[in-house]
Amino acid sequence: MARKTVSLKDLAQELNVSVSTVSRALKNHPDISQEVIDKVKALAKERNYRSANFAETTHLTSTKAIGVIVPNLERSFYSSIISGIENYAKRKGYFIIIANSRESYDKEKECVENLIGLNVEGLIMCLSQETQDNSHFDLARSKDIPVVFFDRVCRTNEFSSVVANNSEAAKDLTNHLYQTGSRRIAHIAGPKKLSITRDRVSGYLSGLQENDLKYNEEHLVYSDLTPVGAKKAIDKLMKSAETPDAIFCVNDTVAYVVMKELKERGYKIPQDIAVTGFNNELHSDFVEPTLTTVSHPTFEMGEETARLLIRQLQSEHKHSPRQIVMKTELVIRESSIKNM
């Protein structure tokens, strides 16, 4: 059996100190007492710890490493953004280290700690769907490491971010459903705590109001972003007193589940119930019927996020926040059009 690799976190837990204390002790940081330094180094030797700390192993003052944390590496949405980040970073002499939070708050915290322990110069990230407390980013701030968020963001008065025009796009999508014959438009939204959820719900409600459609509270259902959550959401939605004739889904993954469930219940899409997604994932043009959705400029979002971070790294004002909103495109396909 292969020996488990010992991490900074393992050493920290055994010594009952923080990951940052272990990291600094291994570098003989002046803020750490000699007693703690000796204990950390002795345990590291005993546990056969092999440091991946670039500054420690190469004696460089700059690692040129940028940490990137995403919620789900399997989705093409994030893969495309990562490609944009890497493309711009490489042109500027940086490389990226990718971590996957798997939509877990605890895993996200671990990723932040581990990347900081690796001496990354900056962090780029998208919040997990579980994240409510964002105090773990204080560690980056305390170590003068800039953080730039994309898509799902927080603390925009402190951290820079790159997002899509979610509210406007959601309103346009709702308008489209009205213009193509739908009148009882429902929305399966994401977790309430996410910024993208709040923005898309706001746009959905604006679209209803703009078209003089009455808001039905039973037609707004919040869900997590998993297939199981999507199935529960459609079950709840279809039990409402008034069956919707259109369902605007928070993303394409949820939309795929909704389409499958509706077909199994005997509904025709879009004749009985129109369905739309959000994000324009790779499969949206291959499902039956093809899915109307909103396309993000994902590669460009990645490049813009990396540009923001590297500008901060090269500036005297590392923590002056800047917010960038990028335009999306409504991609009209078969799943939404009743009257054409």
C-alpha cells in the first residue's frame, strides 16, 4: 500500500497549531518562536514531510504561482474559465495551481489554506454552493495575498471580481419565454446564499413585472445545484396549484434533469412546458430538444480575472477592489419556442 503523503495540514493538526504557523516555521519566519520552529521541523522530519513550498526549495522571492479554486472541475463552464486564466497568466510569466472544492465549504477552506501554504502569490476563486461564512479569506488578506473572485462572489467592497450580467440576462430570458408564448413562467433558482442566485431571481422577477405577469410564489423554487436537488425542485414545482408552462432553470445541469423528469411524466417540450437553462454547457446543443440557454464569455472571463489579479500583484495597492461585469448572450434553441 502506498504511503499517504503528509501535508502541512496534517502537521498542523498533530501540533495543534494553524497551517500558516507550520508553513512559517518551516521557513524560519521571525514571528515564530525557535521552540515552535524546532518542534515543527522535528515532526516534519519524523513524518517524512516533503515540502512543495517553492520559495523554500528554490530560494526565490517570487514563486510566480497563482492558486485557482473552482467548485466543480467536471463542468465545461469552469474548464473554459481555467483555460482563459492559464492563457493570460502564462503570457505574463505566471503559472497556475488548480484546486477543486467539490461544492464543499470545508474543502474550500482546506484548498485556501493549502494554496497559501504553497506560497502562491495570489488566489482566483469561485465560491462553493455551501459557503456562507467567508472568514477564511482573512488568512490571505493577513498574508498580503490578493484574492479575485469570479462568477460566485463575496465581499465586493474588499475583493475584486469578474461576473456576468446575471440580472439582465435572466430578465432577457424571462422576456423571451413570454414573447414565445409562455405565460406561467416558473424559476428553479440556486441556493439562496449565492450571488448568482440573487441576481438571477432579481432578473426573473423584473421580467415578470415588465410583461405584466403575476408573480406566483409557488413558481419560485430554490434548489442546490445537484441532480438530486433538481429532481426535488421539479417535484415541488409540479405540485403547485397552477402548473407552469415554462421553467427557467438556474443552470443547464438542472435543466437537463428537468427535461428528463418532464418527459417521464408525459409532457412535451416546449409545447406543454418550455425549458431554459443558463451557462450554455457543451451538451446543451445535443439534448433533445436542444436547450435555450445563456452563454457566458467564459474564456474571456478567465483572462479578465487573471488580468485583474496580476495587475494587483504588480501594483502598490494590492487590495484596491475592482468589479467587472461581462455581457452574456441569449442562445435560442428548440426547448423554449411554443409559437414559432
